Amino acid sequence: MPQLDVHDFAPQLIWLAITFVTLYILMARTALPKIANVIEERRDRISRDLDEAAQLKSDTDKAIASYEQALAEARQKAHAIAQEARDKLNAEIERERQDVDRKIAEKVSAAEARIADATSAALEHVNAIAQETIGAIVDTLIGAQPSQDEISAAINSAQKQK
Amino acid sequence: MAANQEGQGSEGGLALDPMHQFEIERLLPIKFGGLDASFTNSSLWMVLGVFLVSLLLLAGSKKIVPGRLQSVGEILFEFISNMVRDTMGEEGRKFFPFIFTLFMFVLISNLLGMVPYSFTVTSHIIVTFALALTVWLGATIYGFYKNGLGYLKLFAPPGTPMAMLPILVPIEIISYFTRPISLSVRLFANMMAGHTMLKVFGAFVAALGWAGIVPLVVMVGFTGLEILVAFLQAFIFAILSCMYINDALHPQH
């Protein structure tokens, strides 16, 4: 077995030491710190980016909240304006209605006065017509014209009997 | 030995000795004092592995949005980082570069070994043993440095009945001292066995002519399995190292 040839041990050990130590120095001094740095930097960068994203997200949320608040306020204001307009219109309509009511009431009372006048006038005429009618009826029945006084006395008594 | 192998190859009908791939060849003989520090094929693949890992993890600027290669690097980073945190807790953070280097070194060695005609660095017991011994010795020294003699409590887990201690403590001590051996042999044996197997089946494909389609199909499956083993063994090596260091950090668990 060539592995057990003692004469070959020294050169292998010497070159193993040289190459291994060289590799160790290269790795420990240069390569590993460089790789560690870049991994660290990447980790920092990623966490920084994530922080920034979270920041942006919270900004967005804030903007959405303020927008929604503004929207709610605007809606409330619109409601208030609409309510005011409705109230004003209602008041106007009420006023107008009262006006019209008053006018109607005036007309009604005027008409009622006229009706009362007409009624009383008519009632006065009724007596005269009754006297005339009675005079005519009596004249036709008995052929004698009763005096004015007799007729009115008769009407009054008839009205009293009723 | 080489002549012996060639003779075996021509007589046995096998084109190549399956162990030939583990041969160390000195590409550039270097003597350092009395020491043989030759640049071998093993050294070549170690250097290549370090180069490729560095290329993967150092090339290009690191961007916030990663490209493909950067993603691979980051996945490996996170994977080992999680493993270190899960096994050792926050105190284990300082061992992260070491565990990462260990994992990458073993992984790239195992994977490069899957390239045809390459050399598998981790198929040599001396390499895996050196790595395992480094981890084990380091963990032991750190354990005594951090906990003083309290580190010895590791051998007597809390809640053990007194009567059990004479049996348990020697077992714990033996298991502690066999850690570097089991750690290194596991990796070495897996790599060597896998590559030997691939070589043997490869030789069958060549030797059987058109009937070689059968071992070829088997080999395709085995290659996939070996790539899985390459990852798995690197992972096991790294996580066991984490656990040994964790023992040094927290002897009473």
C-alpha cells in the first residue's frame, strides 16, 4: 500500500501544513469576513426595507382614515344642509297655509254674513208674502178683504201656537 | 515495487494496479535541511484545491443580490456557520474559520479526487491523521487551558453511579484517545476504498470488451455514490471536529 511508505510522509505533511495554513489565512482574513459582511448587509437591508414598507403602510392607513373622516364629515354637513332646507321649506309652507287659511276664513265669514243678511231679509219678506197670500186666500174663500192688522194678529197667534 | 506491479499487470490481465493511483510521485525534489519537502503530485492537488476554494470564495465583488458562485459560497458559509452554532453554541464562533477551512479542504480534496487521473489527497492516512491529530491535540490543549484540571470531568459524566466509575472512566479515556485514529481512518478508508473500487470496475470495463457495459453501468452508479461520500465524509469530519472542540468548551454536558 503506497499510503504506508514512510519516505512519503515528510513531503505530504510539509505541503499539507503549507496549503492548509494558506487556506486558513485566506479564509479567516479575507473570504469569511467578506461573506459575513455581505450577509449582514443583506439582512440589514431587508429589515430596513421591511421597516420602510411598514412605515408606508401605516402612512397609507392614516391617509385612508383621514379620508374616511372627511367623507363622514361631508356627509354629516350635507345632511345638516338638507335638514335646514327642509325646515325652511316646511316653515314657508306652514306660513303660506296659514295665510290661505286666514283668507279662506275671512271669505267664509263674509259669505256667512251675507247669508245671514239674506236669511233675515227673506224672513221679513216671508211675513209680507204670508199677509198677501192670506189676504188673497181669504178673499177667494169668503169674498171679503181682511184688514192688514187682522192678518198679522192671526199670523202671530198661529206662530205662537206652534 | 513498480516493476512488480507491471509484472502483475501483464500476468493478471488487469491493465492497471488499482493501488497505483495512490502512488506519490516527486514532481520537483526539494531538500529542506535534512527534510524531504519535495513538491509531489499530492502537493499539486493540495495547491490546486486551495486555489479553487479561494477562487470560489474570494473572486468577484460581493453583491447584495448574489450571483451563482456567490450563492454557493454563501450556502457553504451558512451551512458551516449553523453547524458550528448548533454543536458549540456562541462560544464556538471563534473556531468557525478553522472548521470552515477544515471542511473546505477535505471537501475539495475529496471532490478533486473524483476527476479522472487526479490524485486524492485525503486517500493518504498521513494527511487525514495529521488533520485529525491537529483537531484532537488542539481541542485537548484548549480544554485544559480553559477548564484546567476540570477538563478531566469529561471522563466521568455527571450522574454516573460511583460503582460504575471504575468501568466507565477507562472506557471514556480509551474512547478519547482513539478519537484521532477513528476520525482519520474513517475519512482515509472511505476515500481509498471508493477509489480502489472505481479503479477495479474501470479495469473490468476495459477488460471485458462489449460485455464491459455491465461494469460501466455499475461504475456510473458508484461515481454518483462516491460524490455523495465526498460530501458526507467532509461533513462528518467537520461535525466530529466540532463535537471534540465542544467537549473542550463545555466538558460537563
